[in-house]
Amino acid sequence: MSFSVLEQLRSAHEDMENIEKAMSLVMMDKHKNVSSAVAVEHALHHLVQTAQAKASTAIDIYQDKDGMRTDDINSLAGQRADKKQGDVWTSFYDKVKEVKDYHRRFTINQGLPELQNAEWFYHRAFEAERTDTLFSGEEDLGKRVDMHEHFTKYINIKKITANRRGKAREALFARMKKKSPDLQPDDPSVDEQFNKEFSELDYIEWLKSFDQFHDIPRYCKYKEKPYTDYLNGIIDYLRGLLLRTQPMVGVEKLEQQFDKEFEERWSDRSIPGWQDPTHKEALFCLPSNRLFNNKSVMESHKTGKQYKKKVDEMQKMSFEDQKKLIDAVNEEDKRIATLESRAAKWHDLLADTITETVQHLQKKQSQTAEEMEADKEDESDVDDDDDGVDVNGSDMEADAEDRPIYNPLNLPLGWDGKPIPFWLYKLHGLGIEYKCEICGNYSYWGRRAFERHFQEWRHAFGMRCLKIPNTSHFKEITKIEDAITLYEKLKKDAEEQTFRPDQDVECEDIQGNVMSQRAFEDLRRQGLV
């Protein structure tokens, strides 16, 4: 490289080509070693940023705002800067001298310059990534989430905790009242039983349901700073986790789409939990701008001097000022709903990671210390196997094994790990999709898999949720409505076939009249037979 602008332009183009080759090498590493997928993503991100910097340099040179590129081109053509007619050869030798002077001054220890080829960029990309310091031990390189801090914030929100305890106590009282109808809500036995049975929400249950914001009462959200901080914390964490695991994702575009969808749903009032504005709630007090839990607290608040003072101030306001108060309430509603909607969207994007976290925690709870240690050893053995090289096999065989399988039709893999023949794919009808609504609209490919799934756990679980026995009568039934209709018909037929003595037993009086047992008993009680 020299001081020449054209040389800098040529070098930028060459570096961009080498960076593209380095990207292909990095992508091959992702296929070879799945465990290093996050490191590969960060290496790719580094290469993309480097390519963008090189492209920006090339664009600046092409724009030629300072005129240096034009001067270099004119110099190659033999034109001098002093507008005098120069000599092409003189310009050539001047450039040679410039190049020699440059390398004489900047060559390290008079050695050869460093060759920046594709391999050089490849190694620099992996040296730049720092995935080991980006994740906590609980996250395991982005495979799982670590949200203990946000869980602690949630259970420490006083209003939500009190509401959860209140609901649990009401359910307990309703259950106890069935056994003891004379039981009163303030009976000490209710509190005693509640203290024995009630258990605080645990981390796993919270992970399963923390996106269900519509279940939280409105009074726990409205103008509650702890709740707002809790939502912002969830959004920042999930957004950051996605950037740490997939740095190539365009987060800004995703957020723009989130906002667009939210505006559409907000205008339609179709967001769960926000169908009605807060100022129309029965327990909302507009003068003091507060939302209460129950009517008694609200009535007590209205007897205070502060409330009466607020009412007097509001009565003195004009209609426009009063409308501004309602608009401020609506803005607060929209702000909280926006945070909830965005947190739910990030949850949906990382649903697989959260599900993996729940399954991992449930597995750890059922394991002994020895089993946990054995799992850790197995994982370390797998990592060692991924990093090892078969020294007995040839390089050609190793490359053939690591090469991606050519499968443009996306055919299923056979026992040997290779795609099955296309004629076999058509013979078994594996291209035909069967959807089962009872299984949660799960898709089954091929008739054989579809018929077999009726006895598998997913379909059995769906039938159990519908409170319908998974018998042979419901084979080939995939619609929930059809299953319920058939179940009702089967119950009706079973009732008709059931032996009922009062209707099925026939009796005969002394005159020879035949009637049912129920009619005969009625007549006998009346003394008519």
C-alpha cells in the first residue's frame, strides 16, 4: 500500500473480496460445529462491520470530494498539477519512488508485509469475538435465559403480590365453604389453613406465564413505577439476549414492525386487557387520577380533604382542560400497553429458548447430584469430540464427511443420514400435510405418521384437555368441534342404552293393562290398582 488514493481504492476492493471468502469459511465452521454457533454469528458480525467500513472508504474515494482521485488519474496520464504538459514516464517513476519510500519507512524490521488474505480475516474475526464473557453460566452461551433478577422484581411488586395472595385466599375460602356452609370469610381457621397451603410463585411457573400481562389487574399497573421498571427490564434483557445470540438480526426493523402492529391493535381496541380505557373504570377517580382496588377504599378516599380540593379545582377548569386530563389518562394507558406488547413480542421471538430453560430447570429438580455431574461430563465429552480431528482418516474423507448434504428438495433423512430417494418420498405420501386441531394445529407429513399420531402423547394430551377419552371412536377426528359433537352423541346413545328400572321394567295390573314400573307405582299409591 502507498499514499496513492487509487491504491487505497484497489486495496479496499481486494479486502472486500477476501472478507466474502472469509465469511464462507466461517459459515462452514457453523455447519461443522453446532456448539460454536454463537461464536460464528459474532465472527460474521465482525466481518460484516469490517466489510462495511471498507465499502464506506471506497464510496468516499469514488465521490472524490477533495479531488485527490482525479489528481491521481491525471497524474497517471502524465498531466502535472501545475497544468504544464508532463511526461507519462516521469509520472511513472515518481510513483515508483513514492512506493519505495513508503515501504522503506513502514516495513516492520525490513521484513515482508503482512498478507491480508481470506485466512487472515477469518482468524481476526474469531480473535475479535468475545462470547465467553457475554453470557452468564446460567445462560450457557445463549441456550437458556437467566431472568432471576426480573423474577425478584416481579414478586416484590406489593400490589401484584397482595392480589395474588387475595385470589388464593378467596379460592381456599370457596373450597372450605362447600364443606362448612356456615363458615365466615374472617374465620381464623381460613387464615390458618391459608398459611399452611399457600406457596409463593416460583421461578419456573413465572417463566411459563410472565408474558400473560392481561391477567394482572389494571390497578396494579396504572401509574405504578415498579411495574414500569419491571417491564423495561424484561424488554432490555430479552432484546440484549437476542443481540448477543444473533448479532446479525436487524433489531431496529423488528421494533418498527412491533410498533406498527401495536398501533393497529390499539386503534381496534383488540389488545387483551386493554379493551376499555381506564377513565371508564368504575373504580377510577379522575380528580385525583387514581385507580382503586375496591369500592370501600375509593369511598374512604372521597371523604378526604385532598380529594375535595381536587374536585373544586376540576370544577373550575374549562371543558378543554378536563378533556386534557382524560387524554393524559389515555396516554398513560397506551404507554403501559406499549411496554407490555413489546415485552410479549420479544418473548415470542425467544419462546424456544425460554421453553428450553423451563425444561432444563425441571430436569435439574428431578436429578441427583451424581446425575448432574454425569451430564456435565457428557457435555464436555461432546465438546471434545467436536474439536478433535481424525488423524487416521485422510483429509479428503474428513472434508467429505463435513461437507453439507445436498438436499434441495428438503427430503427426510434415512438411517444413513442421507436423503431418502424421491420415489420413496412420493410412495409414502410424505409431501402431503395433515393438520390436527386437537394437537394445536400440529402438522403431520404422510398418512402413516398421521394415523400413528392418534395414539401418541400429543393427541392424547389434547383429548385430555377437552375432557374426552381417547378411544377408537375418535380416530380420524381432527377438529375440536367434531370431537365434542361426537362425544355428546356417544354419551346420549349410552344413556339411551342404559337400563333404567323405572322406565324399562313393565308391570301388569289385575285387568291385564301393561305399563311401566313408574306409572304402576304412581297408580298404586293413589289406590287405583
